[in-house]
Amino acid sequence: MRFRDLYIFLIALFSLAAYAETVEKEERFVIKGESLSIEVDVDGGTLDVRPSQDERLCFIHMTYPREKCAADIRYNDRRGQLDIVVDNEKWNKDEKDGENAPVIILELPYGPEISLSAHIKAGETKFELGDLAIVDFELRHWAGETTVVFSEPNRALMRTFDVNVKIGEVSLMHLGNALFEEADINSGIGELDIDFSGKGLDRSMARIDLDIGETNITLPQEIGAKMKVSRFLFLSEVNYPHWFEKRGDYYYSENYKESEKSLYLMISTGIGELGISVD
């Protein structure tokens, strides 16, 4: 083989290797301040957020195909600001290549008060936020599967809980552990499951809006609940348990007057079915 042919062959070989290369990146930060602000911006892939089981350690593990996306992790210790950006415009799912998407694991400390904002274009997101000190939570997810769980009570009073998913399945579990004052939950097209069980509800209010699809809401029996439901003409079907009594424009649980803890729900249904259950 001539030198020129060998040169071309080696270039092609190295290019192929670079094309197939998967990048693995890890970062560890010790959060010294009393607050941590996090911005996550991901074009597509899998995002898994969970506790680090440490008071101050923040851990990030990321894998992604080099040729398909670029990733950037920045932490400003002075401002307590963490930014995670994944530019992945070529993300796709196909039978031949499988899922060409990054996988991001973010583990958060329980010591500082955390403001978390995540913007995801497509993919799968899972947030396990129990036993952390979340004071603000905002999620924007354009298309995919979304799960938010508070398995343990939040360590701080949450000022803002805002979830907005355009298309896909949304599951919000044990929101009674979130200790939120106000919540805004919006799902465009898909299925929405909300479970308000937990230990942290006091006097909370939640706005719930679903445009097209099915909504299932589970309420704990020990919480006094008041609901106002706006229906979209005859295209909305609402199923209420006998636990509720209608008075005027509102539905009240049987224990609403006696309960020290209360939950006020403002629900807007579009085209689809709303199911409410008491557990």
C-alpha cells in the first residue's frame, strides 16, 4: 500500500472512531454557601435528578455521543450558580441506531436551599426530590415522559412548584411531601397523574390544567379539600367520589371544616376525562 493510500485509510479509521466515540464526563462540587441555584437546559435525552445523600456534595455524571451533541457544565462558587447545558439537536430514536441521546445524572446535596429550573425539549426526565431543601422548582418539558417524586418530606417551604409539559405522560407523586404554598401544573396533550399524599401539606393551593387527555388526581383522606372545576363544554367528563359535596361552584370534602390542613384545587379540563379519588 502506498503512503498516500495508507494516509487516507488512517484518516478514515480515526474519523470513524471519533464518530462512534462516547464521551463520559464527571464533576463534583462542594457547595459552601447556604443556597444553590441550578439551570438545566437539555435538547434531548435522559435526565435523572436525585439526592446525593450528602449535605454539601453535588455530583454530575454525563455520557453523550461526541459527534451528535456538545455539553457544558459550569459552577460559580461565589454566586452559588450551577449551569448544565446539552446541545443535542440531532437527537433521534430509530430502530437502526437506537437512542442517540445523552444520559445526565445529577445528585443534589440536602444542605443548601435549592432553586432548580429545568428546560427539556425531548426525552425522559425523572426527579426524585425528597429529603432535599427545594425552595423553587420549575420544569418545562416539550415532549416525553416526566416523573417527579417526593418520597420524603422537603426540608424547606417551597415557594414555587411549576410543571409545564406540552406532550407526553406526566406523573407527580407524593406532592404532599413537597411543602409547596402554590403549585401550577399544566399538561398540553397526554396523561396526567397527580398524587397529593404525604406529610407536608398545610394550607396549599394548586392550579391544574390539561388541554387534551386524561387526568387522575389522588387526594389523601386526612386533608380537607376544596375544588373548583372548569369544564370544556360537553367534551369533558368528570368523576367525583361521594366524599365530596357540591355547594355553589365548589366541591368540598366531608372533613373540610374539621381538618386543620387544607388543599384548594383550581382544575381546568379540556377534551378528555378527569378522575378524582380519595385514598
